[in-house]
Amino acid sequence: MSLSLYDTMAREKRPFAPTDPARVTMYVCGPTVYNFAHIGNARPVVVFDLLFRVLRRLYGESAVLYAANVTDVDDKINQRAQAEGVPIDVITDRYLEAYNSDMSVLGALRPTFQPRATQTMAAIIDFIARLVRNNAAYAAEGHVLFNTQAYSDYGKLSGRPMDEMIAGARVDVAPYKQHPADFVLWKPSKPGEPVWDSPWGPGRPGWHIECSAMIEQALGLPIDIHGGGIDLVFPHHENEMAQGMCADHAGEYARFWMHNGFLNFGDEKMSKSLGNVVLVHDLVTKVPGEALRWALLIGHYRQPLEWNGELIEQSRKALDRLYGALRRAADVAPSTTDPSEAFVAALHDDLNSPQAFAELFALASELETGDAAAKARAKGQLLASGALAGFLQADPEAWFQGGADEALKARVEALIAARIQARAAKDWPEADRIRAELTALNIEVMDGPTGATWRVRA
Ligand SMILES: [Zn+2]
């Protein structure tokens, strides 16, 4: 089963093969760390985490090198640091730590590398110097600009004609630009902003050059896969590619360009609706991370996704159903550790997660209704398929008790133990009284062959 991926540059799905199967490289544009991450920014994290997992399964864990950068030089960071009266690294360290912890709650593995712009400054300056040497960049009034006229394929990735790219450039074209579409590689810092020395005067890098330099430093150019949100195609990725192609890389920058669609927010009427909670840091305190991960993958990654409370609820119920099947099959011993072929085939078809999810439900049905051999196989495949995509690794009991805090859990466990004693002593009124108390706590008790289990009612 070969992997096919949609390549934004080719504008079609094509078979993926890395340059070197022993060293598969992927880079995804990461966050600017000045605040908690918006759920819209978590979509590329989860989508490319799924791809990372698929690649690791295909080529081996240590063969896949995945870099996701952190932009820690930015106007918004400076503003926040000034507002709080602290150095910028206090802001960036705080929000990077929160970002990593929130993304791991969404089941995202840590990338192999997480380069930061402030730690890549020598490589950035070296990259710019090479562009200047190749006549692909020029210095003017303390700035260094990329010379878009030096690169004949400028606009090829986004498919935009030059006049449209010029119209999209800032309305007031700076006088030091040779061409309106030329973009900044280096610029003087404003008072109070962080500043670095360079051959062109003190200043700071532009955003696009950071990524090209971080890719080159962390992974080496060209890379196999470059990913990010669809909004990055122009100008960010167009500019990244132009830089890379003009800096001695034998005519190749990224072999596959992949972009995820937007998250759309309708107007949720009820202010208390979960659909109105947009920071991952807040969402993970209200909804299991696994349900948020499911919600982010419920549609195909290239399509826009309507984000609302109903979607989150639907995702939690989907996982209730799968964990419910696993809980009822607690005594079934899995007979395989391989994911189902249909599940893998769906992911290999340009990460078709909706199709892959449908296969998980098919496996759950087989687990409930099949004969003994079918159940054993279905359980193994369900767990292995889930593991591949970052799902179903919790204890089913723990999943259903995820809505209870520690104090409530302790109280429920004590009541259930008391009820077992009452029933053993044939004290039926007492058993019924305890059951009523549990119901009042919104706890549902299910008596099964292996004893009583419980969950908080939805
Ligand atoms: Zn980038």
C-alpha cells in the first residue's frame, strides 16, 4: 500500500517517495508564541502529527525527521513584553511551554526538532548573505530585500500572476524597493525591539527567511515535505521557496507542499456553548483532548471544517461508542497487533481520516457481533489502528470516568463498594438507597459479568 499525498505545487495527488528512505524530512510552520494557541492553529499540528505517525510506521521511527519551528521574534511578542514590562523570552518561554503541553493533550507527538528564530540568527544572516552574493537580494537603507525579478518562477506555487501579487503587497510601497513585490529579508529594529548585528546594520530578520534558514539548519535542503495552513501559501511559502531556490540548492526546495484548510466559526448563539471556546488551553479543561483531536480530523484535512459545540459533542459520542465496544470486550484477547488494511489504506490515500474513522466503526461492530475469532482480530485491529492515528489508548473505564474529578471518583468508588456489600448481605433496601444516591450524583452504574462499572452521565 503506497502513500499518496496531494501536492499543492503539482495541484494533484501523487505517490510519495522520499529522496532517502533512511532520512525522511518534514517541516511545518509553527506558532508565534505570544499567547495561548487558538484551536484553528491546532489543526495543522494534529493533521501533520497524523502524517508524522504514518511516515514513522512506513519508514521507521528514527528515519523520520520532523521540524516544526517556533517564531519568537515578532511585533506581537514585543507588544506583549512591553505591556507586561518583561523581557521577550519571559513571554516566549511561557507560551511555548503552554503550547507544547496543550498540543500533547491533543495527542500530538513532539516534533524531532523545534527550532527557534532567536537560536538560528547566524544561519539566517548567512542565508541572506548568500542571496546577496547571488544577486537575488539587495541592501537598501538598512534593509535587505529579496529581488523577485531574479527568480523567474516567482508565483508558481500559489499560481498568482505578478500584478495580483503586487496588488496584494502593501499599498504604500517603500521607496527603497526596486520592485513592488520585493520582500524584506532584514530590517532595522524599532526602538525597544530586540536587535542583532549584521553586515547590513543592526536589525532583525523578516519572517519568511527565518523558516528557510531553520529548515536548512535543522534538516538540510531540499526537504521531502513542507506543510502548513492554506493561508500560508502566499506570500509565506511562495517567498520561502523563492529564497531556497536562489540559495544554491540545485533547483529544489520542498518535494511536496501540503496545506490544510481553515477552521470556520459560525455564529454560535449560546454564549456558554463549547463552540465559543477558542483557546486550546481552555478547551482541554472542558473536553478530553482525544475528543478534540477526533473533531479536528473528522473532515478531510484539505477541506474547511465548521467548528462548533455540536462537532465537539459528536466527537465525544463517537469515542464513547468505540470505547464502549472495547469495554464490553474487556475479556477478549486480541489476536493481532496490526492495524486493519482498510484503515491504513484510507490514511495512505492523502490522509483520508473520515474514511479511516468509518473503518474504526466497522471494526467496533465486528467486535460486538462477530464470532470469537472475528472478535479477537477486530479488537487487535481496533487498538492498533487507534494507536497509529493517536486514539483509543486509554483504559476504557478511565475514558468513561474522564468527566469526574478526584473527589467525586473517590466518593463513587466508596458507594459502589458499599452497594456490593449490601447486595452480598441481601440488604436490598440499602442497595437501592445507594443506587439512588449515585443517580442523584448523576452517575450511571452498569452491572456486568466482571463487576460494576460506572460513568458520569453526559
Ligand atoms: Zn514558515
